[in-house]
Amino acid sequence: MIIDDVLKDKKSVAIAGHVRPDGDCVGSCLGLFNYIRKEFPEIEVYVYLDPIPKTFGFLKSAGNIRRVNTYEDRSFDLFVSLDCGDLSRLGDAAHYFKKAKHTLCVDHHLSNDSFADMNFVEPEASSTCELIGNMMRKEAIDADIAACLYTGMVTDTGVFQYSCTHRSTMEFAGFLMDTGIDYSYIVDHVFFEKSIESLKIMGIAIDKAKQYLDGKVIASFVTGEDMKQVGAFPRHMEGIVSTLRSVRGTRVAFFLYENLDGSYKGSARAFGDDINLAELAAKYGGGGHAKAAGFTVQGDPESFIEKLVADVAAIYQEKNV
Ligand SMILES: [Mn+2]
């Protein structure tokens, strides 16, 4: 699919991604927004996202991101949903999706149910940024667009480390490097750099971590009280589950933190192929990828962790792991 073919007869376009936008979501949305502005200046284009992490504020047009006005009764010629596995994860932007004349979904979530008119869903792809980037006319990709796309590729692949990284990923990243982006800065700024609050809440999470099933599973959680103690907010939780996963011998890591309403947001990471976390997360109303998934649960986090460990134990018993 070539994006120019989809755009050429459109007068108005809305772009949106999933709630609590991450690097791939922000990068793909802003990458496409900047591309349309450059290549199709006659199109009226808007990008709608929840407030983005400050980290991504350096990307071009980050200041142009809008919030949805659910009272506004307008119908875009095209609505592009990026990096979003289902309609509910679009949040308020679903309002414009439902009213749009045409809808396009570009995504790499395993759980994506192809909810648009046109769907380009590749669960094997490293990132939505790689997918949308490959739909663009190569010659039109300048350093501003490339920085957006590179950001999403870096964050979704853990700096080209996870198994979703393919030869095509490296080749496309190499192409983006040639546009003149400051790739060292991007990697450090969007992946490694942390706030002191992030490190402190990670310290608490690591301290509370417990191992199960002979160390194959590791899990931890932090309460709202823990977060208050170090001034941490949900945006400071990035990277904790991957750090837990890095403990030697770990096959699956779980991390939960308390939301303002008392529910818990959980994330899971797997190493190896013996478990499909997207399926496990779906059991609790969540979703994601085989090796990285998320969910939201009610109740006591410790007993929920026991449940997750029992699920993993059952899968391992069945598979003889
Ligand atoms: Mn993604």
C-alpha cells in the first residue's frame, strides 16, 4: 500500500494513535503529519493524541498535537489510526473515526482486529513507524520525518534488540540515518535517559520483586503510596518491566502499578517463544504482542500476580517447559 494513493483525492485528514501514547505512536503520527504537510500542503491535516511524554517534545510538530473536541460534529475525508490495536484504544479520537468517510489502520499489534475500511496490519513488523515509513515516497522523507520514524523504531525494538527487529528494520533505519538525523541523540534521549523519579520508583519495584517457578517468572508491583513517596507518576514506569526481565534465568516478567482509581495497570515481557503474552493479556481484557503485552486489573495486586503465575505454570506444564 502506498500512502500517496490513499491521500491523493482527500481534502481533510485526521491522524490518531493509542491512548497513553508511546514512542512508536507519537513517532508514526507525527511522521505522517509532517509528511502530509510537506507533500500534500493542500490537505487540511490534524493529529490527535493524549498529552505526549515530554521526551518526544523535540520531534517536529509536537506542538501541533490537538485534543479531540467531542462536541465537534465534523467528518474527515480520511481518518488514519496508527499503532492502535482496537477502536477503544483510540480514546476520544474514536469520535472522529466513527464519523470519517474513509478509515485506514496501520498497525503491528497481534491483537489488531482490522477495524478500519483499509487495514495494513503486520504483526511481525518492528513498529508502526517502519510500516508507515515504507508506505511513504522515499525521496520525500526528510530529516524531520526521519527523526519521528527513527524514534518509534528505537523505542519499539529496544534499540534494535528485540526479536521484532528484522533485516528490513535495520535497512530502513540505515536509510533514515542517511537523511542526516542525530541518531545518537535520539537513542540516548528517547531510550536511555531517565528522570530521577523513574529511577527511584524502579528502585522500589526492584526491591519488591519476587521470583517464581524456579526463577522463570519475576513479578513486582508498586502502590499509589510507593509512587507518592518518590513523586512518581504513571509516565515514570517506562522500562521497569524490561529491567525485571533482564534478571538472569527469567522467561516472563510482570509489573503492576496502581492507577488513580485504585485499579492496576499491568505489563508483561517475555524472553523466548514459550509463551504468548498477547493471549495471556487478552484473558484479562488486555492485548499487545507475543513478547510484550499489557492489561488493567481490579483488586489486590499480590493475589493477581499469584493468578498470573498460575497461568504461566499451567502453560509451562502443558508445553513441558
Ligand atoms: Mn508500536
